[in-house]
Amino acid sequence: MPAHGRRQLLQLSLAVGVLGTASGCLDVFDESVPERWRFETDDIVLSSPTVFDELVLVGSRDGSLYAIDSDDGTKHWEFATGGSIRSSPAVSNGSAFVGSDDFRIYGISIDGGGAPGTERWCFETGATVPSSPTVAEETVFVGSYDGNVYAIDAESGAEQWRFETDDPIESSPTVVDERVFVGSDDGRLYALDSETGEESWQFETDVSVRSSPTVWDGRVLFGSHDGTLYAVDATTGEREWAFPVGTQVGSSPTVVDGIVFGGSYDGDVYAIDVANGHLQWLTETDDRVYSSPTVADGRVFFGSADEHVYALDANDGEVAWRFETGGSVLSSPTVVDSTLFVGSHDGNVYGLDIEAEGSSAGTRTELGTLGHHDQ
């Protein structure tokens, strides 16, 4: 079904109360969101910020990882690689880990084992590394466009194992209960043993899986470019439900209080019941949503290729505000201490003052994982 026809059908169902509350409306919002600071890089910012010890760590397509003061937006240090950084950094034990289009994964000192912003080690893969690392049990897990998932010792940078898929990997791994969950452009979601790299199971979709999986209450949730959001059993890989979005899903889902929030290339953001896959509400933007939502203080925050950052009411999808940048916002926001941090295609990293208590640590941790889990 064409996207506009599917959307009209969903909105009709919402309006008559079959699936949930009414969808959000873009002409009702407050745009008075104070900008605390902006930091300019030399190219677009696809990387999603990670906040650690009052530092905002974020990469740019100019090839550098930046450490920016979370309070005033000044630069603490910059680490240059040999290629664009689309990967989002992870932090563990005083080090940041990030992939680069120079085919390498870097371990970079933050506050231990060397001067801040200096290289601890680098590990070379066979292709670009847009996947974002995840750290668990002192091991860095990350995918590469060479089609491999790598397990790398976080201290030394030595390879522990690799698992080969049939196509490039842009999805970022999630590690729960000694299993690594990750998607591949070969159309499959894989579950691997975190100690050995042996395959536990695989789930096949029709096309690329670039969404990064989220694990919640024994389910693995992820999107596919076949236009579907899936929930599969984390132990067996059996499908529990599938929600037909109708267009590519590159955004990674977030779960709060039993509701899955995700975005898609049709410009919509969805709230779906995690137990049964039923739609609760949808809100439209004016362009694709690749940014992964995060939730803090009852609001859903995300970016859109329509150049805006959005805040929605998590209960009904109504737009609380949107903030205009100078380019598409494919970076995923992070919220800490009433400040939202996000990158834009205009080359800037933004710090926005928002009225939100707490942080988004429960839905995307401060240490850099794009998904979250219930551990």
C-alpha cells in the first residue's frame, strides 16, 4: 500500500478509537526552546552524542571525535582519524570507543591510561565502520561494512573473535544475557554467543537490517528496510509480532513502560504496544526519521530530515515543541540534566535547554548504546 494510503488508514483507525489516541498535529507546538550553545564542526554530524563526566563526545564527517563541555559548548579536545565518523562513541573504564570510515575502530583515552584525547589502540577491519560499538564484560562489540561482527578486548585492542555475515553491517550490536544481537544488510538479525561468537539463531527479513536492536522483557525489537518493525523471542528467534510500517525502518526502537517508540522513512514516529504490536498513536513530520527516539520525563525526543528536533508527549504523540537546525537531523538525541544534545547536517552539535527532569539514561544510556535493555 502506498505510504500516504497506509497513513490515511491508520489515522482513520486512530480517529475512531480502534487503535488508540489521536495522532500528533504539527501546527500545535511551542517553538520557544532556548539554545544553550552550539559547537561547529567542519562537516555534517551523523554521530549521536554520548555524555560522560560533563563531556559530550560526538563524531563528525570531518573525521574527528570531539569532546565538548556539556555546560558551555567549548572544546576540551579533538581526536582526528583518517575518515568520516558516522559511528557513535561508547565509553567504558576511562576510554571512548568509536568506528571510522578509515576502516578502523579506536580506543581513545578520556581520563585514564594516557592523556585525554590520545590513542590507546586502533583495530583495523576490512571496510568502513559506521556501526557504533557496545562494551560489555570488558569487550568491545562492533560491526563493519566488511560484513563481520568483531569482539575486541577493550584494554588491549586484540581481536577475540569475528563472525561473518553475507553483507555489510551498519546496525550496532546490543549485548544482553551473554548474547550479541545485531543486524546485517543480508536481511538477517543474528544472535551470537558473546564469549565465542558462535551463532545461536538468525531471523530473516526481506532486505537490510540497519536498525540497532533493543531487548526488552525477553523480546528483541528492531526494524528492517522491508518496511516492518519486528518483535522476536530473544531465546529462540521466533517471531512474536510484526508491525507493517510500509517503508524503510532505520531508526532504532526505544521502549518505555511497555510502549515501543520508533521512526521510519515516511516521516512518522510510532508508539506501539510491546506486548502485541498494536499501534497506540502516530505523529507525522515532514521528512524521513532515521534518528532513534529517546524518552525523558514523559516526552519523546528525536530528529527528522525536515531539519527539526522534536519533543512529543509520550502518552498521545502531541507535539510539545520543535527546534529548527540548518540541516537534516539524523543524529539521535541524548538528554542529561535538562539539556538535550544532538548533531545536525548543518555541521553543528547543539545543546538545548529543555524542561525535562532526569535524563534519557533509561532508554539510551549515557555510555553510548543506541538501544537499551532491561538489565
